[in-house]
Amino acid sequence: FILSRDGWNVATHSDGRTAIEAVQRRLPDVVILDVMLPNRSGYDILHDLRADPETRGLPVLMLTARGQKKDRDLAERLGASIFMTKPFSNADVLASVNRLVAP
């Protein structure tokens, strides 16, 4: 909602098993990826995005309720552009997305 209200065209997908195909089909400007998705972890999805030449450079904002250092380290190692832990403010999400797509 907050992204749409700010003028973004937003598409959602909530199944980890088919997330890669959804990203490849849409080729978005940025992906906001939750760590905990049904059927497949956000970490696994991030790994696959980074392994594919077509999506390797795609900015990924990774969100999680688990903010332990090991979670942050794993996200960074796998290539997350930004890692945010819940709770976060709407302004923080908007600022992060805008920073990821800035030229």
C-alpha cells in the first residue's frame, strides 16, 4: 500500500516455490523479499536470483522479523542490497526502495 501510494506499480507474489519464475516474468526494478515465505526461504530465492545472469544485479531489499547477526550476515553473503528487520517505518521502506533504484 505504501509503495502504491507513493506512485510505484506494485506486484505481489507470496509463494516461495514459484517466486523466481514470477521475478523472471516481471523483471521488476526492485524486489522486496521476505525471509520467511511458504514453500521456500527468502535466502534460497536470493541465492537463485544472484546465480542467474538476468537477475544478478537486481536490487533486493530483504525483510525479516529475525534480526540476529547470523541472519544479517547470511543475507549480506548471499547478496542482499539492503537488509531490514521488522518493525520498520513506512518512511524507512520508501527511502530504501528509492535509494535502490536511484541512478
